[in-house]
Amino acid sequence: MIEKVVGGIVVALLTAVGRLLWKNRRHLALLRVLLTPRSRTRVSVAVLLRVHDEDHYVLFASVTRPGTFGPPGGVVKHHESAKPALERLGFEPERRARAEMRHDLRGFLPALRVLGFARWLQRGEGREAATECLRRELVEELGEVAHDELVPLAREAGFRLVRRVIDGPRKVPGEEYRQIRFFEVYDLVLDKPEAAELRTSLLALAVDVDESLVIGASRREMARGRAQAHVVLPQSAFLVGDRRVREDMTPVS
């Protein structure tokens, strides 16, 4: 009798685990957050643009981390209509000084809600499409690096998905929370003359010795975190693979 009861319990547990794994089969790496169910987790959702010529990748100066360079791109925004769903998930927006960061998908969640957030994100409801975000960020960042003349080209460009990366969960040095970052990396689609011209212009800026806000870096330099005298941000590694090799750097705003 006892053996039957124990066997039934084991079968029920295995069934429950199987259902959990199947339900979250696209996000198995995130199951680690269940080991610390009472903790908070910082999440962010971002897109990156890969512009390169063989082993030479274009990086822009960062506004939020002065003195550093990383891929063009930025954080995806949610729509007003998504607020009820995010509130049900316990999403707490991260407070940032810059007004343009309003509605960013960057904030804190209870650890037990991270998987639900990942499934909501996958559905694509109530938020910018990745390509919409990338075009907006590229237009904005071209102004920040003082090349507004390229903005009309960026508005006409299309993008092709290269990879999706879930970075984490990982402990943040000096903080009590863990962090998970969702990235999508895109290439320019060179089916329009505007896109081809944009790529050519960015590659030319990256090799211009008089250009201080756009640089080029190799795979090795991105892994090392330094391209000549310039500091390279860790997320640059996702331009060439799905693993980072260095810890993130804290923004100043």
C-alpha cells in the first residue's frame, strides 16, 4: 500500500515537472530563478544592430556610460495598453533620470513571475516590435553621435533577425538582486539603396581617425573589452555569439 502511495506521488511530481518544462521549453535557462523564489529579479529587453565588414564591427559612443562604446540599439518600450498585464506580473519600472526612458521594458519582477514575463514577451503583445524599436533607437543615436545626415537613410532601412539571447540570470556585483537581459540582434537588410548607403557610411566612420563617437572593433577586442584606447561594453559580444565574457557596466543615468 505504502509503495503504491509513494509511487503515485513520484508519478505526480514527475508529471508536474514535465508540464513545467514543456510550458517553459523556450525559456529553460530561466528556471534557475525558481531556486530563489522570494528574491527580486531585474529584467530588461533590448535590440542591437550589427553592422560589420568581416571582423570589423561598428560601435557607437554610449550616452549613459560615458567613455564607452557599444552596438547601436536600445531598450524596447511597452505600450500604455500593456500596463494591466505588467501590473499583474508585479513589474516595477526602473526609475531613470532621462524622460525618453519612460515606458522602457526595464525594471524589477518577483522571481516567480519571470517565466510569465518571458511568455508575455514572446507573444509580442502590448510592446514595440523589435524592428520598430531598432529604427527609433538608430535614429536617436545617430543624432547623439552627431551624424543626423544619416537619419533619412535609417528611416528607410529594414532589419533581419540574427539571434535571440537570454543573458542570465546572473548576480549583479554589489546588489541583492539577479539580472536577466533579453536581447535580439539584427542585421541591415540591404535590399534598398538607402540601407546599403547607410552601411557604407557607418563603416567609413568607424575607420575615420578623426571620428571620436563611432569606432570599429574586432571580435578579439570586444572580448577583451577594449579597442585601442576605447572601452567596449560587454553586450557587444552578442554581435558574434550568444555568450558574454565580462560583467555589465552600471549606467550613470
